[in-house]
Amino acid sequence: MEKAKKSCKEERGCPQITDKDTGVVLDVRESPLPPKYELPLTMPKKYHQSHLENFFAAVLSDGKIKLNCPADIGYETAVTVLKVNDAAQAGCKLDFKGEEFIA
């Protein structure tokens, strides 16, 4: 096998093996690793902590502090996340109905 790989690479310039009986070509190249990207920021708090702090501050302020996310968008997002969780657990596709997004 190694001899076949070496001769194939020498003949074609890339590692391929041809099955002698079927003529099927097997490409044995490996994909390079993708580049690693670092985010240029750090999160001093947990991911959802700022959102929760804003929500509780808005509720406790009697309307003086506004929500960062409108309630209807938050509801639609929650419906979507809950349906995705149900679909993943059941192993099936998602079916959305418009009335499920109306609070």
C-alpha cells in the first residue's frame, strides 16, 4: 500500500491510489486544518448575564429602564429555542406555525 501511494504521488503529484480490479481512484489527501481565529474581545461576565441584568432592572424600575430586546422578539426567540430542543430530543424536523409566535 505504501509503495502504491509513493508511486502514485510521483506519477500524479498528489496521493491517489487506483484499485487494479475496479479502476476506482481513491484520493488519500488530507484537508489542511482551518485557520484559528481569536475574538478581539473578552467577556468579563457570563454570556447571558448582561441580558438578565437588563431584564430584571427593567422589571424593577417600573418602566424607567427599557429592555435591550423587545418582549415580542424575546418571545419568538424562546419559542424557536424550545422547538429546536423538542426536535433534537425527538430526532425529527421542525414545523413552525405562525400562531405559535403570537403571545
